[in-house]
Amino acid sequence: MDQERTPPSTKRARSSPQQAGADAGAEDRLCGLDDATLHAILVRLPLRDAAATVVLSRRWPRVFATLPRLVLRPATFNRRGFPDEDRCEDQTRWMRALRCVLDRRAAPVAAFDIDCRFMGLYGEWFSWVFRELCGSGGLLELSIANTDYKECYALPDAVYTCTTLTSLDLYNCRLQVPSRATAVALRALQSLRLRNVVARDSDIRLIISRCSAIERLEIHDIHMARNIVIRAPCLKKLDIYSYRPLCISLKKAKAQPLNMVRLSLSYGYPEHSWSLHDTMDTNREYSIHEIEEMLDYKKMAEREHKQTDEIKNMETFLTALSCTKTLQLHLSTEYSQVLSMAKASTLMSLPKKKYLLGLKSLSLTLDHNHETLASLVSCLLYSSPNLKDLRIIELRHPGSPVPLAAEVWEKQITADGFLYHLSSVTFYTDSLLEGHPCGGICKFLVMNARVLKRMSIVYHHSQVKPEHAAKLEAARRELRLWPRASADVLLELTPVGRFPWF
């Protein structure tokens, strides 16, 4: 019987002196970096991997303990190899690990970004976390995303009383200002972003008014509130998106002009955007029948539209923008249908004292041929005597009205102040071969704008097939025949791969 043969022993090859020296040099170069550079490297790693660097040398525990930004995601503290990267494997271990990270801090956290779905389940514990962060004296940026879509997370009191925050981003949270919050709280805040939040009129007004240094405000889907009063003397950029009617009143010192204002009203699919928070009063109890009625979001939306004066709301919003430089409006086709039900007369012009004298750039995404929206377009042009750049993105649907002729626009727009300043017009059309651009508002502007330099009619390249070449050439010929108020104007048809998104 043959004896078993033992495999020959293998020896680890010794690294050459040159290789050892190179490795040592690389390590020395890494250790030679200053803390700010190491922080910039670690912040790009998952927090779990950044924490693992504490074993590298005596210096690294301090580097990690002073990391200025902490980013928490559901899978941040999962075991390596756990298959689901979007789910927390063990909530208790997740919280224990975060507690360990915070207990070993050697400096206040400057930026804290958390995305979590169980903050409401462990409310007291997370309240402690935010008390520690907001009371440290060094927290500058805070982002809280509650991904438990069944329940809004009640924002802890500590956030309202933080005096060091410069940026606050909230998603799916309930806002209720505590009575003991002082007037100086949030006084350093410069950027406020609210998405899918629940707040009463009084609470949203109070929060914004206390942010006396705020420069950027974004409100994207706010539930319950119907009247938003914005008092912000330093505001430079305002961005509002709403799925239902809002009355927005801007109270701002005229000395500081607004650089950018964007308003998007999209009233389609209420069954996906409305919630019980839009009608339910948390201070009273409801019967099962009442709740069932509230869950019929489509009927809820129809009732609200009938009770709302949309034209008055738009007038209230526009009359506060006299010093705004850039204005962008996105009004969905559903909005135009709601506007048709308005009992009040259409808005033809703003009061002369409320003219948009500072407006230089105007961008409109709407069905400009709709009767009521055409009046709104006329009002904006009439009331913007210093307008230089105009962009219109056409929104059409199967029920869209017939395009308005240039003569109709000439009757509606009787003031010609803006026609002496308008220099650039970009018109995005999705109906190039259906009579556009040979007529309508584009032709009116070319015929009347005295200093117009460029009229660009943009279409998506997919609209024009090879068999449409003759129609496209016919459109170009018609453009060349338009009468022109400015001899220097350049008329062009331009294909693009995609239209700009609001």
C-alpha cells in the first residue's frame, strides 16, 4: 500500500526591499494627509466602512470621531453580504450602532442625513438623537426622510429650537411648532426644503417667519395647509409644487429682489396625491362613514376645486412678484380644466402698482391656446414691460382647443411695453405638423417685437419622419414670409432630443 504523500510546504515569498519601501511610502503619504482631506475621502464611503478605518492606526479613531457628515440609510449597519440593500436587517442593532457612533464623537456633527422608516416606532429614542445633535452647537445641515409611507413622522421639538442650522430638508414629516420655541430659533437657516409634509396654515407661517435669514425655500406637496404666507426678507429662490389649490401670499421687503420663482400646479390623479391629512382635523374624532367619504379622493378634489377661486389665488401670487427676475410657471392640462369652472372673470392685467417691473425672463409650460390660460399669458406679457427672454413649452392633449390666430393675440395684448425689450423667444411645440408654427403667438411676437433677435421654434426630432420632409420645408417657407418688426430677427426651426423638464 502506497504511503500518503504530503504536499510540499509552500513558503510565502518575501517582498523585496524596494516593494516594502513602496508600501511604506504609500502608507506614509496617506497618513501625511490632513484631517480635512481624510474627511473628504471617508464621507464618500458607507458609514460602516468609514468606521472600520479606526483600526488602521492610533490617529484614525480621532479622524472618524470628527467626521463632519454622517449619512444614515436603512442598510447602513447590516451584515456584510445581506442581500437587501434597501432594508434594515435588525432595527435594534441599527440603533445600537448609531448610539455607539454618537457616544464616541470628538466633535459636533456638522451635517446629519437620515433616511429611515422606523423613526415613528421608536419616537423617544430618535428624539434623544435629535436633541443631542441640535444641542451640540455645531449642527449646520439636517436632512430627515421618513420612508414609512403609512404615517408621518412628528418632527421633534429639538429641531424647532436649533439656532445653528443653515439647511433643513424634511420629507414625509408632520410639522407642529411647540409653544416654548423661541423667536430666535432657526434664525440662521438659509435653505428650507419641505416635501410631502403635513402642516397647518399657522405652523407653516410661523416656521417660515422665524427663518429670518432664509434664501431658498422649496415646498413640494404640502398636506392640510391651504394658505401659505411667506415672510422672508432675504429670500432669493422660491420653488412650489402643489397637487391641489393653494393661496400663496409673499410678504417680502422690496429692497432684496427675488432671483427665481417657480410654481407648478398639477391637479391630475388625486387618488395618488391626496390623503386623509388634507381634510381630517387631528383634534376631533370621525365616524367610519365620514372617513369612508374622505377616502374618496377624487370627489374630495372636485369639491375643493368648486370651493376655490383659482383666479384670485393666481392674482394674489403674481402681485407679490414685482421685483422677481425670473419666473417659471407650470400649469397642467388638469389645471386649465379647473380654471374653466371659475366663476370670477379672467385675469386680464395686474394693477399698475403691481406690475412685474423686475421680470427679465419668463418660462411658461401650459396649454396657451386654452381661453382662460391665454388670458393669463396676455396678462403676464402685458404686466411685464421689461421682459427680455420668453420661453413657452406647449402642453396639448386630445381635447386641446384650436390654436389661436395671431390676430386674437393682437386684440388681447394691447400694451406694447414689453415689445420694446423682448429679444429672445423659444417656443417648444409638440404639434409642428398640425398647423404650428404657422400662426398664433409666435407670429404675433415676430410681427410686433421691435428688438427681437431670435425666434426659435423647437420640436422633438421624433415628430418628423422622412415622409414629412415636404411639410417641414413648407413650414420653413411660411416662416420666411412672416412680417417682421425687427429686421435683425433670426427665425429658426430646431430639432431636439428632449424638451426641458420643469
